[in-house]
Amino acid sequence: MQKKCDSMTGLPTRNQATIPLIRPESVAEVPGVQFFFTTRRGGVSSGRYESLNLGGHVGDDPSAVANNRARVVALWGGRVRKIVYLNQVHGATTVTLTGDPPDTPPDADGWVTQQEGIALAILTADCAPVLLADGTARVIGAAHAGWRGGLSGVLESCLDAMLRLGARREQINALIGPCIRQPSYIVGDDFQAIFAAHSDKNAPSHKKFFSKQERDGRLRFDLPGYLRKRLGFYGLPEERIHDVKLCTCSEKNDFFSHRRATQQGLAPCGRQIGGVFLV
């Protein structure tokens, strides 16, 4: 795993086991910002949710989820007052967080804020968590970008909201987290037809992100490649778009994967998070 990502470190909580986090070195120098991704290890959930399940909507014991979420907050030694979650609906709505975080997670797939000590979390189990930050303007964002959200413009929605808070395109760093990768993402012609029928002059062509492998002739989709291209099409500098290059579907010991769980008859499964906060 460490060969594919920049850095994975274990942070111990008080009187608890170490929780491994992915903290890429490629964005470590963004001033005043912390990016991180959890794995499925280091928590108390059991069975199909073993062990650090952070999703409260998948049928896990609520007390185990609450324990797991508290453990992740405790990792940061007071630098994070709260981790906030969305009720993700595979859409393109972005919420701007000001004041106290809402008690009920809003129906949305993107967050932006300028508040220190509040970590914006994106729950995933194959979709891509995309973390965004302008360290100079001190504006951060996080988007839940599966194929539906990516196609409908969740990244652009999140970036637009960041610009309204004072961020600048040329200063924004983007980080694509663990998600399903092309070798594991087998799709049908009907899936590709959805992209072909979607007209958006402000987005790149989808064609180069679908390919068939000679060994089986099956069509595969490159989700992170497509998202990366959309970020560049929006105007983010290429050198500021980063990718941890980790596959949730193939790396079963490290990540939850909805596709893998479905194939094995073990759905629903747990969720890991990508998170970003200002310090």
C-alpha cells in the first residue's frame, strides 16, 4: 500500500489502538490545511463492517459507529472540534458551512467552509472523495464524486462555492482519494450511453475514460481520470491536482467497497472517509 500513496501514518488515540491514516505528502505543504483519509482498520465494528466503519446509514450498530467517529476526532488532539457529515444523495448540491454545524446532516454532496477546527468529511465505499483547499485564502471544500455526481457537476458546484468565499482557481489544490479504479470498474454499454447522452459544453469529453481490455473485451471506466480531467477543465493547474492512486475495490484489507461487497453477497458494507480541515 505504501508504494502507491505518498504517506500512511498511524496516529494513536488515548488508551486506544492506533488508527492508520493516509496523509499524502504531495499536499503536506499546503499552508494551514490538513488532508486525510481513513482505512477500514482501527475501529470497533464487527462482521461486514469490520472495523472502522464511519457510515451511520448502512445498518451497523449505532454505538459502534459513534465510538469509531469519536476515535477519529480524538486523533487530532483538539485541533478538530468536530467532524461533520453529509446525507449524500449522488447529486451536485454544495453546502456552505457557516456558524454552528447543523444537527441533521444536509442532503448534499459537497461542503465548503472557512471555519477552523471543523473537518469536512466525505463517506465513500468506491465513489471518490475529492478534497479541495486554497491555503492562502483559507477556504476548504470536500466533494462526494461518484460517476453520477461527477457527471452532474458536483466538483464544479463545490469549486464555485469556494470561489464565492474568496478562493482563487490558480491557488486551489485538489486531492482525489481512494476509490474504485479502472481495472475493477467493469461497466456495460448502457452505462457509457448515459455519458454520451449528457451534453455539457463546460465539461470534457467522456470518451477517453472508457476502454476495453484485450484479455476479456469488457468495458471499464476510469473514474479518477475523468474527475481529474474535469478539475483541469475547470481551471485548476495540473500540478495542483493530486491522486493517492489507491483502489477501494481491489484492496480488500484496507478499504470498504460497495461493488466488492455486492459481488460477494455482503452488502451493505461500511464506509471510510476523506477529511480536510483548517488549522
